[in-house]
Amino acid sequence: MVSVSTFSRGCGAALCMVVLGACSSGGKEPVYQQEQFTAGSNYSRKFAASPQATCEAARRTLLSQGYVIGEARADAVEAKKTFQPEKELHVELNFRVTCAPDRDGSVAFANAEQNRYTIKKTNSAASVGVGMMGSISLPLAGSDDSLVKVGAETIPPGSFYDRFFALLQHQLDQVPRTPLVTPATPPTPLPSAPAVPGTVPVTVPLTPSTPAPADRPVSTIVPG
């Protein structure tokens, strides 16, 4: 038989676990629940150009804004740009563009990630030998500075991507390009007549026709 005190302690422990779980989550909705996966996302835009021309325009767009191109292919472009809004805060934008064929041309998918770094100072020390006392560590005035990543975030849809796509369209309008041409469908070959079982196809070579001999004159014998 379970005593009342034991039952009370068990219920109290379970209640504490529930309360702690609620406190740890903070009562906020998980981040992944904010993903809508809607068709009208601003991470992509359609263009009346080939994927190669669209990605080339994306490369020119990023170059014109001071981005450093890390990789450029016919269907993808990666670039980055660094900022220093504060003395000990550094921000890096990593930009990725992927171009894919579409029914009316191409579609460009853009994604930008913002990474934040701060300066971490590490004081250095040196050991000094003092006779019979051994060595003593003394801090030095100098320090080693290093950048430490403190946060990363994907830039959400909005005016940031709208400005990028508008400038990409401007680059497409500046560069002459050939119109999209739908490849012609090759003609369907006519079906050949079925072979009769038991027969062997014979190929008869074609020989040039021999011209008929010219008519010879007929001699007439006149009696003397």
C-alpha cells in the first residue's frame, strides 16, 4: 500500500518537472513552427532570361555593391561582405544565389546569412626565474585579440531581398541577351514495313543503264 505522504511527494515531483519544463521553454513558440512554406515567399523571383544570364546578372549585382565573390558558376553564386558597426563588433553577410530553369525563363533563389563576431581579449603571462624561489608568472601589458562568433541569423524576407532583385533586373536590362528559343521537335521517322518470317532481305545494287547503240546506216545494193 502506498502511503499518502509518498503519493504526495511523487505528485509534487511530477508537478515540479512540468513547471520547470514550461519555464525552460519560456512559453514561446518553437522557431521551426514559424516556418510557413508559402508559395509567395520573397526568397525567390522569376526572370525572363536563361539561368546562366540570371546568375551572371546576380554576380554583377553583388560585385557592384562591394561583395567579394567566393564562387561563381553557371547556376549559382556565393559572395560575402564584412561590416564593423561598432568598435568590437564585426558583422559578415554571406549571400547565396541559385538559378534554376522555369517555364518562362528562370527563377533566382536568394539567401543571405548574417554572422556576428566580437573581439575576445586574452592576457598573456610570462615566467621569470628568481634564484632559489623558482619561477614567478607575471602578467604582461600586451594581449592577444581574436574574433569569436557570437550569433548567426538568416535575413528574413522583406525589403532587403526586394532591393537585390530590383537591381538584378536592372543588370539584366543593361546586358543584351539572346531571346529564349524553344528547340524544335525532330520529325518522327516513318515506320518500316515488317519483314516476312523466313525471308532474307536482299540488296540489289543499282547498275547504270547502258545506252542503246546508235542506228547504223543500211547499205543498199544496186544491181549493175
